[in-house]
Amino acid sequence: MRIGEPTLDQLRIFLAVAQEGSFGGAARRMGRAISAISYGIAQMEAQLGVTLFAREGSRKPVLTDAGHGVMAEARGVIGSVDALLAKTRSLHAGLESDVSLVIDVMVPGDVTARVLREFRATYPTVTLRLNVEALGAVAACVLTKEAHIAIAGPVVGDHPELDRQAIGGVELIPVATPDHPLAATGIRPGESRTHLQLVLSDRSPLTDGREFSVLSPQSWRLADLGAKHSLLKEGIGWGNMPRHMVAGDLASGALVELDLPEKPGDGYTLSAMWRRDTKPGPATRWLIDAMEQRLALCA
């Protein structure tokens, strides 16, 4: 037996009858005559060579086993078509089809999570791609067009190909375990140079030859802020960390804020960043504004 291909209209009629529980309900829902609904179901059954509804001896059509089997696939097809149509309408309205976002590892995770959850609810037709990087690697993603927009720190603030908009910041503080020598009172200038410093490293070439708050010639370079956090809690060296990330450790006493004469902690300005040869679209602009609002609540 040769199986035909049901039309999208027939699939929509089938789903409407199954959901409404009657041909009349489907007709009212779709603004059609009952005869058109009945004909559509008959044609779909003929195309597929199966009976979708048991109608004899019952006033209401009841899905057959075959009908139940077809239901999930029909929903999937119609769902994909509806998503395609919604995205096409958005494109005609000037909305981006997709947004690639790279975020600095210093951005509070709860800020990122809430903004992205709200983004998906606000722009369900826009595909979002996310990456998390550190230091100059954030800007590098925008320069190489791997990302449309970045939420980046201050380390690449004057690149001629980039525009930026300050949207907030986080506080960096030097920390170590309570038994670390630098946790004592009365630390003398230069004493931090005699102890191992854990430093977040930059995996991009944009900041070659530059150091950021590095005081000690003894240093371990880590590309992972989470790994740096774990080593600090184990008492392996000292280093700067975002205050929000170590707030629990400071409260529990697992880490302490160091009072160093050099004051290596600093405000870490966060900016939205994009290429000058592009212009943020509506969804991208929404992301920038939402990140700024969320960061302000954390300040």
C-alpha cells in the first residue's frame, strides 16, 4: 500500500478534533463547517491508510490506537511549523533570528541565570548561544565574530573595533584562609610578594605582556575561576576574588579578606561590548538593559 502525505491543514484538523473531542467543537475552533472537518479527517485517514477515530456507536469520536500513535508526531510537525512561522514574522519585524552572547566569568551567576531565563520567555523565537570566558578572551570572541555581544570586564577597554557601554561592576577583594601568613595584622609593604599568588589567566593574545593586580613573582595561573576558588579554600596561596563569589566563605570563616598595604582589590567594571560595524538589534538591546538592571540590584 502506498502511503500519502497528509497536508498541514489536515494535521491541524486532526489535532483540533482530538483536543475538542468532537467534529463540531473543532469546526467552531477553526471557523469551518462540520462537513469540512469531517472531509479533512476522511482524507487524512485515506492518505495514511489507518482509522484515526472510532465513530460508530458513539456520538463523540474516540482516538484509535493508530490515532494515539499519530498524535505525538502530528503535534511535533505542527509545533515545528508554528515555530518557523513565528520566527519568520519576527524577522520581518526586525528581530534577530539568533544572538550569540559571551559573558565574563566575573559576572554573578545568579544575574546571568535570571536574565537568560527572562530572555527566553520574552524572545522565544530567538536562538541564544552562550559562552563564558575570562579577561581578554571575552572581547576576543566579539572581535572574531564568535559572539554578537559581550558582557566584559575592563581589560580591553579601548580597542578601535569595539563599542562599549558600562552597565555595572563587581568588587574584587584579596582573600586567603584564616591561617595564611598574610591574614595576620600589620602586614608590611612588599610582604605579599613572598607568598604564592593565584592569578586568573588570559587565554587570548589581546593582553600579551600585561598583568592585572599581580604582586608576587610566585604565581600560579589558572583559566578557571572555580579552580582558583577551590585552591584558595585549601590554603594554597592568596588571590583576588569577586566579593559575591566568596561571600559565603567570608561569613563562615573559611576565607578572610586580606588587609594588604598595596590594596590589590579593585572595582571590576562590566560593560556591554559589540563590534562597531554592527548595531545591536531589539533582542540584543534587551539583554544589555536587563543585565544593567540586574547588576544594579546587586550593587
